[in-house]
Amino acid sequence: MRATLLPLLTLVLALAVLADAGAESPPPSPLTFDQVFSPERPGRWPGKITWHPDGKRLSFTLPEAATEAESVALWTFDAESAATEKILSEAVIPDGKLDAYSWSPEGDRLLLLSSDRLFLYAPGEAGPRQVGKLGSREGSAHFSPDGSRLAYARNANLYVLDLGSGKEKALTKDGKPDAILNGTTDWVYWEEIWGRSAQALWWSPDGKKIAYYRFDESAVESYPLVDELTTYPAVTWQKYPKAGRANPKVEVRVVDVASGRSVRLDTGGADDYLCRVHWLATGKVAVERLNRDQTRLDLLVCDPAKGKCSVLMSEESKTWVNLGDDRRFLADGRFLWGSDRSGFRHLYLYNAEGQVIRALTAGNWSVTSLDAVDEKEGLFYFTGFSSTGNGGLHRRVFRAKLDGTAAMPLTAEQGWNSASFAKDAKLWLHTASTANTPPRRTVARADGTRLKTLPTGPEPAFDPSTLPTWDFAIIWALDGTRLPARILKPVPFDPGRRYPAIVYHYGGPGSQVVANFWEGRSRDLWHRIMAQRGFVIFSVDNPTTAVFGKKGEDLVHRGFGSHNTEGQIAGVEYLKTLPYVDKDRIGLWGWSGGGTNTLMALLTKPGVFKAGVAGAPVTDWTLYDSIWTERYLDHPDGNAEGYEASSPVTLAGNLKDHLLLVHGTADDNVHPQNSTAMAQALIEAGIPFEQAFYPKTTHAIAGKAERHFYQRMTEFFERWLKE
């Protein structure tokens, strides 16, 4: 059922003061593009933060000098004393850059990744030594539990390297890029199943076996990514399963490291998704299996010697089941499990037989992460909404007992709080920020007692306290839905003027734009530039977004329609009530899903917005990947009407407003053919529009292309929205 939006009742709840600021001192110098794209942004440092295995120190990257960010080093920080020690300069790495690193289990050595080369380094040595090499597509290696060996993939095969002898052993030999993949993932698993942090191999606790993914991509069709900046264009073929088309066939196998013998786990149908793999204390392997319809998630327990699997428990939904990383398996066989079954994400405790013991959290709010479990003390730690009554603006870190009692917050109610725990859960790193204050990172004890604050690096190119500040509000639609919103007023502000407005949104299921945290990215800083150039900047989250839980997400099942854009329409009605906003000069923009929803808003409600920028949009849902699209719209063979109604290309003839269509030609996520298809539909409809294509630019637009895009968008909105 779709809610009626117009007419709308606009009512502001006073979550923040939106009244006139009154007399103010002269504003500081405006933020510049040079400052926005400077590497010394506040909140960037420290980087690559991780806990040392001793649970008492943190390591991170930080510039070697307090005044510049060119020369970066790896440092350690003692939680009790705040003693900071430089252990490695990035300059001594042969490639001159540190892409990633990890500590050995004993904490005496570091594994460094630079480009596709692996280096080993013990603090105090003259420099790192190369020990291995990955393929161009494989990006991680893993220490064995005793730290004596490394496991990694190269060119679609799985290898183990003995660090003592330097001898490398191939554990698979049938791998072939774009066909058979061992110990690495295909693109769609990397993007949609693992959220770009894919793991594809797992050491057994005793270090004798490795569980790993094996993909057969032979039946998956390919998409050509074309580089036209060479004399003859170069083509990279990407295996990419689109909605309704063939997926890769995936298996989980377990290989005995000594003998090289592999056993395939009998997980069932070849078209299922095998989403997570866990070694249990019993020596068995747990596998999370999701059917292709994504309506049933089974937890399988498998014998790694014989491959036989049985279903321990199942999660089902009439719409779809969301995946998560909120699982922990305890030594006694019990486990913690995150589920949306109540309509909001909560944690449940199960016994070893797969039966629910109790709900550990409950309410009309969501747990956003399970941060740690201290099994010995019977405690668990998690992060969640501080409340949904305030629009889900804030996050808090909590502690509770596994018996379901003694829940207590460890952080303040306001702002955005997150936690990174040491392995033994005795210490944790608390990161806190608001929309107007950069992150502050402080080490804390398990009971919440604060210890020391991490260093912050060089001074940024600008003072964050001088920037225009976000205010928050709640707006109401006629159906009673409370939609969280935020606003930046122009600086300097004249209450007697009427300003143009720019609305930024995303709007996809489970997303969140309106949140009280420091974003600090180019997008947020560009919004503040535009406020200083005389624009009101506004965002509102739709009923399908994170604060509304799974109940809100389910609104889009089998058809995105108005639910992904109704917040923007409600937002315009709210903006019209503000005496300082010109209702005839309102623009809209978004990227990726936000680009899609920008097009849908312009095409379903022509004339509401004067101009819009759609960046990297999906314009035809049959062109997007199988896992994401089918999760919400089901298989296209059974929902052709839903696909058509949700695809902007089918509505191109409705365009009445000014449009800038933007895409990168190397976008391997939302392929550029989406914008090509949209352009063709607009041409066939005889409708003029503007476009900007960025050569060799991916979905995550960066570098000179990113700066050019924001300058291009600035010019576009100033041309069409300013008087």
C-alpha cells in the first residue's frame, strides 16, 4: 500500500533551533575548493587503526611531522600511558606506500601489503622484506593461528607460504581468472555479499585446514569497460551477473594443508548464496546459506572431513532476509545472532541445538553492530540507535549481560558513537563526532572509563568550527510518518532574503543521510561551500531508510515507486513554509541510488524541482547486478511490471526540469550503459538535457575528476537556481 503524500502537513519538532540566528560577528573566509580537496582534512587522521594482539596498544598511520601529510608512518599508541612510538616509515617500503597491514598472532611481526606485493617486517629491523605476491584481483593474506604461515590467493589459486623456509605451496591448481576462482571472490560477492571487505579463506583454529570459496564463473556473462584514451580503445571484460541472469556457482571447500586434499561441503543448490563461513570450537564449519530468492537464510553445520552438512536453524521472510556480521559463536556451542524478525534489527541468543534462548535486545530501534563478546565475563557490547523518537540521528555504544540483564550505555546519548574492541574486550576505542565536530578517538576500559585520546595529525587547511552548521528537524507527512531532516542555512544569513535550495538525498532501503555525525568528505564540505555561496542545503530521509527498520524497507518490495522519493516531495513542501526559501528555485541531487531517485523524483513529479543532478544512476533495473536487484524486486521474469515502473528510462518523456546526467566510463558497479540508455530515451523523446562523462573514472569518483564534478555541479546549480 502506498501512502498519499499531498497535501502535506508540515510540522517541525524542535530538535534543533531553526530560528533566525540574530546578530552575528563577521563570517570567516569562505571555504575553498583547494581546501576541500586538501589531504589535511579534519577527521582523516589517524588512519588504518587496529588493535595490537596484546590488547593494550593500538597501531595506526599518521604523518611523521605535525605540519605536513606527505610523509606517513606507522605508529603504536599505549592505552594507559599514551606513549606513541614510530615503528615504520612508509618511505622504506619499496613501493613507497602502505595499502594495508596486519599483525602476526603473537604481535612480533607485521604483514604489509603494497600494491600486490607482501612484505614481512619485525619492528626494529632495517626494513621490510618481500615474502610473497598476490594477483591483481586478490587483495589480502592471512596468518595461520600460530603465525608460521601465510595463506593467500594469486591468479585464482590458493597458496600457503611457510615463513620459516620461504617455501610456497599451491593448494589448488585448477584456478583460472574469469572462470574458476579459488580463495577469492567474484565481483558480486565482493560488492553485495561482503560489502567490499570480502573474505574468501578461513584458517581452522588448529591451523591444519583452510576453508575457502571456489567460484565457477563460466556461465556468467561479461560487460566491457572501455578505455577510449588510447589510440585503439582498450577493453576490460568484467564478469557481472545481472538481474535474472546466470550467477556464479559457489562452493565452500576445506583443504588439508599438509596433504593438499580438498573436501567440498555439501551445502545444497548451486544457485544459493554462501554468505558467511565460521569455524566452530568443535572443529566443524558453519556456513550461512541464502536461497536465490533471498527469502530463507539457513545456518548449516558441516563436517570438514566428510563434507556432510545439516541445517541448525533458519531465518525466513516473505520479502527478503538481510545479511549481517552480527554473529558470534561461543565455546559452549551457544551463539549470538542478529535478525530483523521483529521489524527492527535485534540480537538473539541461541543454544547449541539452534533454539532461541532469549532476545538480548528489543524495541522500536535497531542494533547497528555487535561489537564484542566477553564470554568469560558473560558480557556483550553493541552499538545502536539512541532512540527512534529523535529521528535516529544518534548512535550509542551499550554493554549488557548475556542473560539479558544489566543493559547500560557506555557513551553519551547525543552524537555518533562507535566502538572498536581489543580481542579480549578489556579495552576499546571510542570514536565520537557530531555533524559539526570532527571525530575524537579515545581509548576506554570495558566499563566505559576513558583513558587516553589518540593524536590527530597535522592541522587541517581550515577550521571546522568556522563552517556553516547543520541543524536537525522532524517533518511530518499527512499519513503521520515522522521524517528526519537536516538543514544548512546560508552564511551570512539575511532573514529578509529568499534563497535557492539544494536537496541532497540517497533514499534507498536501509540507507541514512540525516545523521548527527561528521561526514568530512568532499560531498559534505561542498554542501558547506554552497551554503556560503547563498544556498539553503537540505536533506530528508524516506520511510524506507534505516531509522524505520525492516518494516520501512519492506515498503519497496517488488517496486521502488514513490517510497524512495516521497521524502523529497515532503521536504519541498516543508521548504515552502520557510520564509527564507524561494519555492521556485529548488534543486535536487544524488549519486548512485541517489542518482536513480533524483531521476524518479524529476520524472514522477515534474515541476517540483527546477533542476537536478543524477550521478551514476541505475536507469533500468535489468542492467544492475543480480543480488542487490532481486533482493528487492524479485526475479524479473516474475515482476516485469515492478521493474518497468521502477526504471527511469520508462518515464523519460515526463522530464520538464533541467537535468545534468553524470557518469564515469570505468564504473564497474553501475555500468555507464545506464546513463547511455537514459540519454537515448531522452533523445527519442526530444527532450534537451546536459551530461558529463568522466573517462577512466569508477563509481567512486576521485581525484581530479571528483573536483571537476563538484565544480561542474556548482556551475549548473548557480546557473539554474540563482536569480
